[in-house]
Amino acid sequence: MYRVKLRIEGVPPEVGPQAASDIAEGFKERPWHDTAICTYDEGGLMFISENDFDFNGLVTVDELSDEFSANVRMTWEHDGNLRIVSVEEF
């Protein structure tokens, strides 16, 4: 199994908490990701999920990007920088 941790920077506080909730809810439609958690803190979203196939995190990046685009409908000065924090095998 792999634990993938991703971060999206530059999310404003007026949309961050709701976006985190909506993204976590959206990942319930993606049962191949176990334990999908999304939280908002200090201008960013932290996303953690576990799966048995994404050894480099790129599939999860793509799917989180889709959920982010579907749930955050606001523009701001930052571009929503999405990065891989870590991928751990366990």
C-alpha cells in the first residue's frame, strides 16, 4: 500500500474549509483510494489517501486536481500550486 500526501497552496480562507470538505466527499466516489482525508490550514489544503497502486503519487495528483477544479470556483492571485509532499510504502 502507498500513503500519498499532497498539498495545494494559495487557497483563500473563504473557500478553503468548504473545499476540503467537498473534496473529501468527492473521493468517496473513488473507492480505490482508502482513507481519503482533506483538511484546510493556513492557506492550503492537505490531502492524504492510501491505495495499492500509486507508487509515485501522480494518479492521485491527477484525481485531486479534478476534484479541486470541480469544487473551488473562485479565482485568486495564486494558481493553486499542487505538489507531492510524500509517497510512503507501508
